[in-house]
Amino acid sequence: MASSHLLHFISLLEANGELSRISAPVDPTLEIAAITDRVCKQPDGGSALLFERPAASPFQVITNLFGSPGRVCHALGIAELDELTVRLSVLLDRIPELDITSLDRQIAALPEFSRFAPQAGAEPDNALVRMTPPDMTRFPFLQSWPEDGAADGHGRYITLPQVFTIDPEGGTHNCGVYRVQLRGKREAAIQWKAGSGAARHAEQFHRAGKPMPVAIVLGGDPATLFSAMFPLPGDLDEMTFAGFLRGAPLETAPCQSGPLQVPTGAEIVIEGYVEPGETVTEGPFGNHTGFYSPAAPAALLRVTAISHRPEAMIPATVVGPPPMEDCWMAQAWERLLLAFLQRLLPSIRDIRFPVEWIFHQSAIISLENPQPGMVRNISARLWALPWFSSARILLFVTADAGPAGLSLAAWRAINMTDFTDDIIHERASGRLAVDATGCRSPRPEVTQPAELATLVARRWKEYGLA
């Protein structure tokens, strides 16, 4: 019998004092989200929150699971996030010449990567019980903001879904994190983005005139959620990448009513089909921008089966103005992206996504030994990559500035930028790059001698300031 990966992770957090149990009755409509939002805004990201008594449901809800860098590290089995950069760099070093157009195939061909491919079982996960009849409304899925789903009056969403699809020929699975809006007991709207793996599969099924099987997985090994969330290159298999992250292949099992394989150890598996071209109106939805995404057409999922752990816990997240849980989750991608960028553009020493910018693909980039004209060249090359194609702003600083958080970067930008020559603006796209390296007119910086800093540190208690 497969164990609950989520239960194991929650036990680890509780043992480390990073879990708060809330035994008071709470309402999944707005109240849980309001509590979570307040905790997320605490300086350290707050604790994970286990709501033991959601109204009108026998199932528990857990939020803010990955709401700090430390918990992201716990989830991925690492001591610090920089380990992700090192591990991926070692893998990429086995590719003689990286080609961004075929990077997914280059990585997939490496034995050091392919050995983490999932191990497919022949029978469904026997730790799950089948719900008869299937009814999604029995689960305490959240409504986070007052106007969520107001267009059609369906305000509740599954906010941490791993959505599995496959192409009509039965090739590699795709897994992505897309928002899922409940529309009753057996219907849901899935808002997958144009160009995503699920959208490509949907188009293929549409052309074939066949319904597309879909599975929504909640819980399981945290590595699968992170891998599904990351914008991996091309069609790189998310479940093999999850195995790479966790250091061991995943075990998968067939669904109850369709041809898809999903990871074992999940809390809930929802199965169904999307008919070709059938859409409904989804939204609006309160987003990380602090505003509502407008209502828009979304694929209609017709549910055929639900299976769940007898005492399933519902992992959920709340998105909104930062800092929020998803900001810390995205920092894991930041460290992986650095490994890609350092192979593609060796002048890049570091990259930082401030939490205020992170979901606009906007970054502070540290350059090694910047020269006049380098920022213009590198920004053009970054904008040509899928990861930065819609980046609103790229701010470049020198590598000796150290890890460039937003405060330091803002200080350097206002002091080091020549606003007549160092602002690169693409009028057609609105994208902006700022050269704050100061390489056009270098000036000596004020610094304390290293020996003086050492002396002061040694005598600090003597000064009576400790």
C-alpha cells in the first residue's frame, strides 16, 4: 500500500515546529483564505496551517505548506536552495553544446536523467477508495476572494491541482498546475494557458475529434507539484524531472476510468474527459497581481471518477499580493533557471526574482565583468528565451554587488544608471532593460578595508553594543 507523501511531509513540519493546527470550525468560503493570507504576510512566511474542521466537510485542509524557503527545502530534500543550481549544472555539463530549441530532447537523452523515469504499476493505487457517486462538492475546496468565479456564480477553486493529460497517440504524459473551478458535483472548468502542454494536447484531441482524458491529482510527493509548476524546457517529462529532484523514480498507477498514469501516494484523484471545443466561462479570479484576472473561456471537464484516501487532506494555496506562498515556491525555479542561464550565457553570475516581480518574469541579473553594450546584447538574448519572453523589466547589476535583492538593486539603479543611454526600451513589446552596472563610467566605490571590518567584529562586545 502506498504511503501518503503529504502526511509524511506534514509530520516532518510538525516535528520541526512549523505546523499550526486550527481546531476551531472554519468556512472554506473566504475565511480559510483570509487566515492564510494574514499568516503568509508574517516576516518569516508564517507556519503551515492545518484546518481540522472545515464547515460541511469531513476532510481537512492544509495551506501555506511551502510558505518559506526552509519548507521548500524540506519538500525537496535539500539543505539550501542553491543545491538545485549545483545538481542541474552537473547534469547540463554532460551536454557538450546546449541548444535551446532542443534542450528538452538533449536532457531526456542523458542516462543520468532518464534513469529517473517513473515506474508504472499495473493496478490503481490501493490506498485510495472510490467515491460512489463522484461528488467534488464533498471536499472543502476554497473560495479565496469575494469576486472569484462571479461571472457564472461558481466561486470555489482547486488551487494546487496537478493536471495530467496525454497526447492522442498515448505518448509522454504532461503535468501542469492550472486553476480548476468547481461547477457542481461532476463538472469543473480548467484554465490552461495557451502554449502549455495541456493546451497542445487539447488541440490535438480537438483535431482528432476525440474527448481528451484528464486526471487531477492532489497531494503526493511534493517534488511532483514543484516539477508540474516549473516552466521546464519544451516537452521535458515533468514526472521524470520530479524523480530527478527527489533522487529516485516515482511510482505511478493507472487511473480508475481512463488511460492515464498518475503518481501513487496522492490524497485525491479526480478523473474525467474534456470534449473537443467545449468551453464554459471561468473567472474572474483574484491573482498574484493584486487584481482579478478577467472571466474567460475555459475547458469543461466532465468527471467520471473520484478516488481518495479515507482521511484525505486537501492541500490548497492562496494567491494575492506578495509575499505569498507561491513566491517561495518560485524561488526553487529561480535556482534551477540559473543553471540553464549560466550555460547559455556564461557572463551571468546570478539571478534574483524579487517577490514583488516574480510572476512577471522580471529579474535582477548580476553580470561578471560587464562591458559597454553587454546588457543590450544579453537582454535581447534573454527576451528570445521562453522564460523571459514577457519579462516586463530586467535590471542588470555587477556580480560584485552580491546577491541583489530589491533594496540593493534599487539603490544601485538610481546611482549607477545613465538614464540617457542605459535604458533599453522595446516599444513594440513594452519590455524594459536597465543597465545599472555602471560600466560606462566606472567610479571607485566606498568600502571599508577588510582588516578594519575584522577588527570591529572582534571588538564589538568590547564597545558595549552587543
